[in-house]
Amino acid sequence: MKWQVILIAVLAIFGAYLVISTAIGPFEPVGRLGLVKTSNPDMYPGNPHSQLLAEYAKERNSKCALVVHFAGDSNYRHYKEGDVMIIEMAFIDTKGTGAAGPTDYSDSLNLALNGPPDGRYKFKADGIEFKSWSEARKYILKIAAQNGQEGPIPMVWHGTARSGNPIFTQGCGLPLYFYITWKEYGRFAAYYYMITGMMTPYISLPYRNYELQHSSELQYYYTHHMLDYR
């Protein structure tokens, strides 16, 4: 019985530490945004995923929100969704296969256990490529400040899976979400916010059932350019 009380106390202290850390830090890790693409591009004014991210920001009295991606063809420009400035940032893994390539699970496990090494990732926002997180971080915070941001910026990973079961495949941007959380708040915060963030769409995504039930169809439509805006 005593060990259970001790465990609860330790978890409570750890939870309080994380809440305080993120409250005074620059980013608030929220979790995964979507499950599969419903249109392309789906981070675009008026898109349901974009509107949902703006709602997350408003719930937190935030004027900005950050969504992170794997780098693809986009310039990852920031834009307004209603009153909220959506800031996009993507990462380029210099040792990876890119957004459309297969996942190297042994490499992912190594990164999760040992942390992301410095110098491996590059970053992209507004068509600008940054060679370090410190440069990319400064750019994000500059945009946020220009738009009146006060307090931490809600941060999500895009989460849309191009193929496979979206329940297991965590989709676009998770490594960058994990990387930023590790860099800003440490190893255990990165684990905590990654695990809890995987649950976010099942709690907060209003059309999760539609995306799950039609995931294979939507993935086919996306890869065959049938979801592109015309």
C-alpha cells in the first residue's frame, strides 16, 4: 500500500512539474491533429483540420498555433484561420527517406531512447530552410510575437497517415513534435506528451469515426490526386 501512495505522489509531482514547465515555456504540446487527409492541402483556411487547430488555440486564449510536418513539396507558409495565426514548420531528416518513404523503426527506436542528435535535422518554414533548431525556433517565436502571442504556443503534429492503419501509423510530423518537446522540456516530457498526444484525436477530433471508417478510401484518393483543390 505504501509503494502505491509513493508512486501516486511521484506521478503527481511529475505531472505538476510538466504543467508548470509548459506553462512558462514557449510551446504547449497538444498532440496529434488528424488521422488521414480529407483534402489536399489540408492545412489551408477553412479546412476542418485547420479549423480544429484554431479551436485548440482559442480554448487556450492563444493567438497562434504551431503544426509540424515531415518536409514535402510545400513551403509551409503561415496563414490566418479566422483570428488565429497558424504557423507551419517541417523538418528534413538528412539521414531519412522523407515524407513518402518507409519508416525505419530501428532508427526511430534509437532516437526515442537516445534523443535526437544535433545537426541531423534541418527545418523549413515559409519556404526558408534553417540549419539548426535555434534558428527555426527564433523564427517561429518572431512570427508569434508579431501576431501578439502571449504565453506558450499550442503545438500539434499533423498526424495524417498516407498509408497503413492510422491507429498505428502516427502520420506526418511526430518526430519533429518529439524533437521539439525533448529539446524544450527534456526526455521524460517528450515521452509523456508523445503518449498522451496519441490519444488527442480520439478525444477531440469530432470526425474521427469518419476518418477511421474511410481511411483506406481517403488514402487512395489522396495518393491518386483526387483530393486536390481544383
